Amino acid sequence: MGKIEEIIQNIVGIDYNFINKAQNKLNNLTKPLGSLGVLEDLAKQIVGITEKGNPELKNKVIFTLAGDHGVTEEGVSAYPKEVTAQMVYNFLNGGAGINVLANHIGARVVVVDMGVAEQIPNPNDQIPSKSQIPMTKFILKKINLGTKNMAIGPAMTKEEAIKSIECGIEIFEDELKNGIDIIGIGEMGIGNTTSASAITACFTGASVEDITGRGTGIDDRGLKNKIEIIKKALEINKPNPDDAIDVLSKVGGFEIGGLVGIIFAAALHKVPVLIDGFISGSAALIAYKLEPKVKDYMIASHCSVERGHKIILEHIGLRPLLNLDLRLGEGTGAALGINLAEAALKILTQMATFDSAGVSNKTI
């Protein structure tokens, strides 16, 4: 865990002097104190993270990590595992929800194969100039052809779990060369709500029944089976909640581990992280268990329909910006959250003060 430990040791909490300065500035804008609510809190947090009085979000990146899960053999999803690879092609062709919303906010999409169960050729080999930065980029970091079936044994080895986090760190740091001011994290992987449910149950102590949702849209019979499979996986593997790497290796996914690494690298480089839904939330939970200081750098973009997501956010202590009944993943909610972050910073940096506008301030 050398690389991971080195990153963790260098992550520091945010500087509240910057937050206090942002608060003073917000207090002098032409509005009643606190009248823009969460937008003001969001602006302050981003100032504190970036340590910039007037931060700009020119370089926005959505990291969408993909990986397959062996537990799909147990019928926990309404869709076959082949959909993971098919959706990766859809991302690269610009046809997915995340492509649309990323284009809407002017963000780059970085799609990463962390463990898709088939070989995906790298379309970036066709790009004539390495100086070009495509709006959708593909990175190959495949650790294995999907995880093993966690219902009969560990999803991956401890070495693979560590490698997945290290790959996430590398992914962020490589993309940082192209400029990053804010990121959103998302994923794609048939069966990954099953892993996310197991991770959440392990760390929070909530019952599997209270955490587990319908994922891709399974019926009542499918939901009952999914709950039983998660319980079986937890019983067989006995993941240790005091050892986050153990939990990741036994019931996690390669894409989840990769997202953990991205969160760590973003925190190290003082970049705000917009967390997407339930699966991204499970990665945030693992990162938080490994190093609680990363909480300062994470922003919950929304609260998913998936029941376990609310439990994750409450456990970490994150307040979601939106509640739109989203459950797609991919980073779609994170993209919307970045849109709000940009609006919040424009309030901070573009709104007039009472003095500059010639408006009388409050008298009592």
C-alpha cells in the first residue's frame, strides 16, 4: 500500500481561513445574509478546497469508470453483463446520458476500462495528434476480466484491490496535465449496486434489506434474490469493517476501487470532487474510512433513488445538492452538481456588493 499511504499522508484538511474570507465576501453582496442558502455554502467549500479567493471552473472533467462483476451469475441484475462493454462503446460514441450532460456543462469525459469482461480496443490510437484533448477520452487500466463471484468467494485479491486504487490515482494525475479545476465521478458496471449494497452494509451496520434497491429495475422476486445473495456474500467472505481494503477486495469492484483512488488524488491536489450516486457513494465511503479528511473535498451532487445512497451520505455527513430521483450513474448527477457549483461561484465573484451598487445595507 506504499503509494496509497503516501497520498493519504499528504492529504490535509481544508483551510478555514479561506472559508471565512469567502463568508465575509458573501455577507457584503446585495442580498440578505444567507439568502442563497446552499449555493453560498457550496461557494465557500470550493474556495476552501482550492485555496483561491476567486476560483474559476474552466477545466471540468467527469471520470466514468467501468468494470464487470462476477456476482451477475446469481441473477442480481435485469440486464446481462454484456451491457457493460456495450455502454462503454456508447460512451465513446457520445450517445450516453453522461455525454449529453457533460457537453451541456462543457466538461471532458474520461472513460476508463478498469475491468470490463471483454477486450475493448483503444479508440485513442486513432487520434493523429497527442496534443488533441478529445471531449471523450478512453483509458485502459484493466485489472482483470471482471471480478469473481462474491457469492462464492472474494471478488478480488487484496493485491488487485490495492492496484485498483493505485490506478485511480494514476488516472487523475495523468489527466491533471491537461488541466483540472473540478471533477465528477461516475461508473458503469452491471451488478455493481450489489457490491455497493454489500459495502454499505458492512461499514454502516444498516440491514441489507434497508440498503438494497432495484438497481437496473428488477422485480420483487429479483429484489428478494439480490438481498439473499448480498447476505450470502457477507457471510461467506466476512469483510472486516475496520479494514477498508479488505472490504473492497471481498465485495467490491474494480471501478469502485478506481474511484477511491481518484478521490484521494483530487484531495491531494485540492480539487473539488462531485460524487454521483450509490456506487460512487460506496467509493466515497471506502475513501472516507481510509482517510476521513477526504470528506472536506467531497460534494454530494444528489441523493439517488437507491435506498442505500441516503444511508451512505448520512454516515459520512454529506448533504446532497439535488434530489431528482436519479439512478442512472455514469456521473450524470455529478455533471448537474458541477453546473450548480459553477453558478455558486458566479454569485461569489460576479454579484455586486452594497457599496459598489450604491445599495443601503441593513440597519438592524
